[in-house]
Amino acid sequence: MEEIKSTIIQRIKTHFSDATEKEYPYNRVDFSVKKETIPAILFYLKDEMGFKHLSHISCIDWLEENEFEVVFIVWSPTDKIKVFVHTRVDRENPVMDNVDMIWRQANTYEREMREMFGIQFTGLEAPEEFLLEDWEGPPPMRRDFDTEAYATNTYWERPGREDAKDIRETIEKRSGEILPDFAKKYTR
Amino acid sequence: MREKATTLYIGPQHPGITGNMMVRVKVEGDTIVKATTEVGYLHRSFEKLIEKRNWLQSFTLLCRFCVPEPDPVEESYARAVELLEGREVPERAKYIRVLVLELARIASYLLWYGGQSASLGLYTIGQWSVGDRNYILDLFEELTGGRVYHMYIWPGGVRRDLPKGFENKVLKTMDYLEKRLDDYDDLMFDNTIFRKRTQGVGIIDKEKAVEWGVVGPPLRGCGIRSDIRIDDPYEVYNKLDFVVPVEEGGDIWARALVRRQEIRQSIRIIRQVLDNIPAGKYYNKIPNPQKWALPKGDAYTRTEAVRGEVGMYVVSDGGTHPRRAHFRGAAYVHAITLLENLLVGENISDIAAIMNSLGTCPPEIER
Amino acid sequence: MSFDLKGTLKPLTALKQFGKKPHTLVDVPSIPLEASDHYRGFHYNDLDECIGCGNCSTICQNQAIDMVPVDGIEGKKGDSGLRPRVDHGRCCWCGLCVEVCPTGSLSLTKDYLYVSDDPDTFLWTPGVDNPEGKERISFFSTEETSLNDFGRIPMPELEGMDRVKSFAEVVLGYNEVQARAEASRCISCGLCTEACPEHMHIPEYINAIARGNDADAVRIIYDNNPLPEMCGKVCTRRCEDVCAIAHRGDPIAIRWLKRYTTETVKNADMIKEVVNPDIQEPNGYKVGIIGAGPSGLTVAYYLALKGFDCTIYEAHAKAGGMTMYGIPKYRFPEESLDKQIEYIQKIGVKIHFNTKVGKDISFKEIYSKYDAVFIGVGFPKPWTLGIEGEDLKGSIQAVNFLYEINNGKTVDIGDKVIVIGGGNVAIDAARVSARLGADVTILYRRRVQDMPADWEEIEGAEDEGIHIIPQAIPVKFYPDKKGHVKAVEYLKADMVADEKGGRPKPVPVEGSNTIIEATAVLGAIGQQGDYSFLEEEFSEKVKIERGRFVVNEKQQSTLDKLFAGGDAANRSADVISAIADGYMAVKGIEDLLVKGN
């Protein structure tokens, strides 16, 4: 398997100069590329290298770095190896190329990413709404969308649970401890 | 005379599927010319909720991704977390996991018997198979404390050891089921109605199957031998002796035949598990869940469920909560792009049967 | 299309099933099936076992568990007095609450049926609303399955017999990895904070350590304890006694975690940099403090932060009081103390060393010179046994012995030392004697488990080869020809249950006299106060009972501007209580001078 892995790395690196690799001790090889390279590298993996099966496409919001990470996971039924292709997309202007001409099912993933993260795929043809209906808020899977705050503001607690007590507060009050504000973020 | 196209809304309540989903079809006469899957009836935002939970807490949500067969989801999440952390799992736990996964597979196939036959108007088999599924749920209840939502496989192993005498109960149930399968054959596979309604219907093109993302029994029904348990083995599947059944044809009939044989293979696996299960620990305890942080990184694990390949992509930013836990369901591909493709040219009356034969599971799409 | 005869007839075999009984229900539909032995049904809570730590409520992702007061259950130290109430409309019976319950009081039962047309009745307090559940428990946690981490990360220590070779610190301290791991065991319930006399913010600083933020931990600790390194090494840690995890495992090593944190700040400058205290402008008030022990230092530190001008008068050459001169250096090295004193001085506290009040300066002078006075003089005078031969040569008071040794002097104790007593002073004296090369025996009148000393100290002593003779009451010391102590005679004692329900009393057994040889006897049965420095005009007015100043909750004595704390005012006689007294006195003095009440 090591041999196959090094062949994969070698071939990808000769064809895509911007690809950086990462190896794992099991049947997995990772590449990171610029977002412009995505369609080409996926085409190459599928048509030239036998990675026929698209296993997964995922998106992670790295809010602190102001970027989205999009991951394509492809599988070669002949070599029994997974290849992960990572790319980063600017969070302020999240646009990347549509790849559903390579695998039709990518269309569904892209629809979801468009709706949940707000990433626009150039040339994507699909109905506007996917899972959400009449949603006007920000793309909900973004890290800065606070589900709990949304739920608290939109819905209300059923009466009958007002007597719930916080253990820490109860003990603090009883013993006369005064917890400084800067320490409160460490209270469970 | 010119035929005029009509639009029909099939669903969201529907016998072809477990859960709610709609297919909008354009028909000419009773032939479908265009199909569009409409989802959004079940969205519960589990993946977002998981980001707000710690690494352990989310395991109670995972089973809700797919009601008929929750265990592969639990297992793939647990394994992804273990992979991220580098946590060892005791050998015994791996065997128990396989036992649970295969029991769940059988239970889920028994439910499929009901769904597939009912979608063609054959209701008796469903009454039987769902009743027989109860015997497996009884086993689950004893092992895990829950009948449907087991919440049993968790990072580090399994929650509880096998109860005393459990092995015998499993074996007895397996013996019983094996006999019952013959009864099902009489009613379903030997039934001329079933043959005529399924043969040559909903054909998946073998050449295109892999790139269309077909997995599991539908792929094996195209004559392609593909099974995560063999191709990308997990737990202890590489130590067990079983056959991956393959049928040619790519139609509902072929897919049904694959499933029919897989139940028997699962019974075979379970017997081997019970013969070979080692003694010892069943759980490598995780640290205090409140403060349990996982190293930065990502992991993707795949499991063979009855619907095909399911997977869990988990990302950690080094904290006590997952950065992202993204579930890959077979139905995500099967019930949307594949189904939309497959329905074209088929008859309205076969929609339910085709959907069922693909293992459509909307909760898995919406999560 | 040909007719498929077989395929048409085969399905008719279904008829053979006709008349079979359904298997899911026993008696349709009146009797529900009994659930299996491991079923996850309704909750049951053993109310006596439960300590109301709220861990169940924290782990519940459905927010189905609320902590509520329950009639007949009062909160006390180690018990919040609240009990979990389950909203069965939210519960998903995953049982995580059971898995994380530190006491194991919470479990699930076989019961799964409850019908009511009133949605409000789905809020149950398990154990209160379903007492019958006790007999129906089916899903519970054991020490093996529990998700609590019951095993403490062992503290690295010097080997027992290596220790006695020197006064090197025995406990080596956690490294970073060990500290994070130990801190991660904590469930952050906060029950410990109530047991701590000073109410330190324990869950918060432990959480800061667990999250890898030691600087925050230091800041949180210094919020109400200016001598954390002292506490980190020698605290009596009552917090650990009530630790939720201690019900089924080892308590979180709270003291060692504090020690770890304080060791991350290596010197006084670093402490100042990390704590970065907010020192207020001088407010013109002057406070005099007698005794630079833990209570006095605490008063001085926090008042100085608030802008008071603080001056401490200390009789000895160094600050720290008993922690300097009483506690041996293998437990609490001098550098640790110096670092903290230096930091307190950097804040602006003045300390006059070698200035004994009553000798070098009169109490009256101090009292008139300052706006408020705090007395933290401790208990310097040992109690005596009151038996024959106690005044022989070689019969030494343990506190005096420890003072001399800590002061760098030598004391001739020979090679067979007998220590009398069971407190920390006794154990300290014994372990110091062992380090001086003596063969040491401790005589204690009750059982080993009754010893007031820390169990770790007792274990440490045993590891170092010290013999403990429990239930032994000394009755006489025998002299040799030169008038030096030669042997000790003691009586064996029986433990007799106290009729009033107190702890069992030792009663000497007639005729059980035993004599053991000794080259020195160290008495350590307790100390008392010495207030001879108070002039008559003060000693008349200030109320002193059983050797202690009578003070209110702000440590104010019967004289308005006189405050007292530490051993001279409380019965706990430990460092943390002294610090707590000091902290309260700060409030008292501030209220008196600034707020005018």
C-alpha cells in the first residue's frame, strides 16, 4: 500500500504544482490545493487514477481564520485508498467552481453547502431551496449563527420549570463566596 | 392525439420510505418523464447541535439519523473519535460491535421485507417480518436497555458487557429466523406477483453505477462486488468468514435477491462472532466527558449499513466539542440524484417499489 | 406470458400460520410486557446518596434535568440540598445522567408507562415522586462503567527511605501533563467551595488548569488567597473531604493542583506580573498588624490593595509564623515562603522583623498609632501533659524542637525518640527526628484512624519507618542518674463508646503498664495562646474565652478597632482558616474605617 500511496503523491504533485500532501498510517492520503485547482484535480483523480467513487464532500467553517474549508473525499475501488482533497475559500467572498459534471451527486452537496454555509458554486443549477423553507437568516451552519440564541428568541419555555437552580450559584450564595467576573467563564 | 404532461406529488407521507420526503413527478400517461426529489420535512439540524455538545453527548443524537438501523451511525462516529484520539478499543468490544451491527442489519432487512412487499401490495410478509424483528429488538433491549435507540456503541468500546446467557438467546433467535426465511421465500421470492413487478424495473446501469454514487445492495445488484466490510475493513470483519452476494441485472429483483442472501450471511457472521468472541475488557474508559478534549485533526470513517456506505467525517479543533461532525448517508445520493435519474421512463405504480429498493431514508438526507 | 403455477400457489402457504398467537403482548391489551433486566426506563434517585452536584443536569443535552429544592432536604457541606427533577417530555432515556453520577445514586428503572392528560405532571423528581422505583432499578452505574474518573494521578514523591536522609521536599509536584490530567477529572460542581473556610474558587481554577490556562488559574487563586503556595503544600484541604468524586473514588487533588499552579510562577516579580493586581490609591488609613502569620499577611495584602497603609510587627526574624517555624522544610521549603512574602512586600506592605510586641514596642503604642489593629499571633505556647518527669532533661516540647530545627539550630535528641500526640505537629516532630537519624515511636491515646493529622502525613511517617503505638496513654517519664529522661511508661487504652454519641473515649486499662526506652521525648498535645503583651487596660475590655479572642463574623473583637484572627480566634487551627479570618477582617476593617459601620 505504501508504494501505491507514494505513486499517488508523486503523480498528483507532478500534475498539480500547488498540491501539498499529508500522509496517514492507514489507507488515506490528503492533498491541499488552491480552490481553482479543484475541478482539475478531481477530474484527474477520477478519470486517470481510478478514484471513481465520490464518498463525501464536507465543509468546515474556520471562523477565526475567516475561511471555509471544503473537503472532497474520493475512493478508489481498485486501490482501496481514500484521497482527501482540501481547499480553503475566503469567508467574505465564498465562491468556487461547481463540480457536478464530474459526479452528478456533487450537485446535492453543493446545494446544501450553498444553503447552510452560503458558498456560491459558479454554474450550479439547482432549485434555490434545499432543506430550509422561507429562511431569511444567515446560513445556519456558519459558526457565528447561534442556534441557542435563535431558539431562545424565537420560542419560549413551557411554564413549570422556573424553580430550577444553579448548583454553583446556590452554593456561592449560601457560603458567601464572591466569584469575580473574570473567573466566571470557567464555571461549568 | 397529443399527450399532456401532468405533475404529481408523491409524498411526503408515503409507503416507499421510512420518514417524510416528496417526489414531484411529471408524467405523460402513467410514464414518468421527470422526477424531482423534495426534502425539508425532517430537518432537525443535528449536525449543528452536535457542535454545541461535547464529544460524548452527541452520541445520543446520532442514532436519530436513521431510525431503522441506528447502530452504523453510532459505530462510525465512535470509530472516528477513536481514530482522532488514537484510542484503543478492546478486542471484545470490537466483536460485540460487530454483533450489534449485524443484528441491526437483520432487523433492518426484516423491516425492508415489509416495506418492499407492501409497496407492491403484498402485506402479509410485512406483518410477519416486523413481528420477527421484534425478537431482535428484544435482544437489543436486553443488551443495550433500549429497543430502537440503543446508544450502545460509544467511543472506547461499548457501554455494557454482554449479559449472562445472552449468547444462547442470540443463537436461538438466529435458528428461528433461519427457518422463517424459508417462509418469506414462499410468500415473496416465489410469488409470481413479486417477480413480475420487480424484474426489469428500476434498472441501474452497471457502467455508471460507481460514479453515480450507488453503494450497498443496489451496487451489488448491478453485479459489482463492493462492500466496505471487505474493501475498507473495520472492527473485526477481516477476521470473519462471509460472502458478499452479488446479482446481475441492476433491477429491483436483483437488489431484493442480494438482501435476501445478506440476511443469511449476517446470521453466519453472528454465529462466528459468538464462537470467537474473546474474554476481557469491553470498554476503554474515556476521561471525564466534560473536560475531554480531542487533538486537532480530522477523521472519516465508513461503515456498511443496509442502505450502503454511510460515513462520518469528524473535525476537531483541539477542544472539548466537535468542530464539525458531518454524516454521509447512502440515501443522500440514492434518493436524490440517483432516484431522479432512475424514475424517468418508469411507471407511476413502481415509484414506491423503486424507492424502497434503494433504501431511501430521508432522516439521513436532512440530519 | 405463461401462467406461473408454482408462483401462484406458494404464497398460499401463508395459511398454515392461521391461528398462531401473536408474541408481542402477553394478554392483549391489558398487561404490558415486563421490560428486560437492563431496560432504560424512568429515573430513580436515592435521595440519601445524592449530593445534588448537578452533574446529571450538566450532561443532559436535552436540558431535561433541573436541580430543585426538595422538602425535607437541607443543604450542608458536601450537599447542595438540591435534587434532580426530570422533564419526561424532554428526556430521551439515554442514561448519560446515570453514567456521570459520581455517587451512583441516580439510576433508571424498568418502569416505562405513565399516562396523564395533564402535561405538567410529566415533571418528576425521581425518588420523591416514585419511591417504589427502588425495587425496579434496571440500569445503573458501577465504578467500572461510570464515566467519572475515580483514580487520582499519583503524586511523584521521594522514596520512603531516601527521604529520611535529608530535608529535601518529599512531594515533587505534578508536571504539566499530570496536572492537566488530574484537573480533567473534576466535574466542576463546586461543592468544595463551601467546605473551604476561605471559599476559594476551586472549580474555576481547576477548569483553567484543565483548559491549559495556568495564568488565569493563578489570577483566580489570588482573588482571595495571597498565600496559595503555602496552601498548595500544607493545607488541611477540607475541600477534598467533600469532593463529589470521593464518594466512589479518590478526591480531586485540589491541593496539589493549586501547588502546581503556584509553581508556574517562579518568583515574586512573576507573580506580580501574572496577577497584575489593581492597587488603589492610598486612602490615608493606617492599619497595624501583630504577627506575620497567614492571617496577618492576608489582612495586610488585601488592605494594601485597597489603598490602606499596612504595617506588620513580627517577633521573629522571618515572616510566616507557624508555617515558617512550625512546619518542617521537607513539607514547605523556605524558598516557597520567601517568594510569597516578597510578593506581599512588593505590594507595599511593611514588615518590622524581630519586633516583639510587649517587649520591643508596647501594644498600647500600636493601638494608639493605627486606625485599626489586627492581632494574628497564633498559639505559641505548648500544652503540657502534667505527669511526673515532664520537666526532665530531654523532655522537649515539639513546637520548640521544630522551631530550633527550622531556625537552623541543632537539638540533641539521641537515637530513640518518643513523640506524644497524633496531630500534624506530632507527625512533623517524628519525621524531623527520623531525618536526624533517630528511631522514632509515636504514642497516641486513640486509634490511628482518629489521628487529627493528615492521612498522607501519617502514611508518609509509616513509609519512613516510624512506629506508631496507638491507644497508649503516657503516665510517667523515668530519669537516668544525670536527670535526663531514660524511659516512658504508658498504659494501654480501650476505646469506649461515648454515651452522648461523641467520638469513643480512650479509657486506660489497669495493669497494662509498659515501659519503653527513650533518649528524648517530644510532647505534641497542642498549643495555647499567650496574650501577656496586652496591657491591663486592654485585657480588661477585650473578651477572651478559652484562650481565644471573641470575635464577630467580621473578626471584630469586643473593642471596635481591634480585630483578631488565626489560631488566636478560631478553633480550626489551620492555615486556610487563618487566611479566611484575615479575608473577613479586611471586610471588617474596610467597613469600620471607610464605610463607617
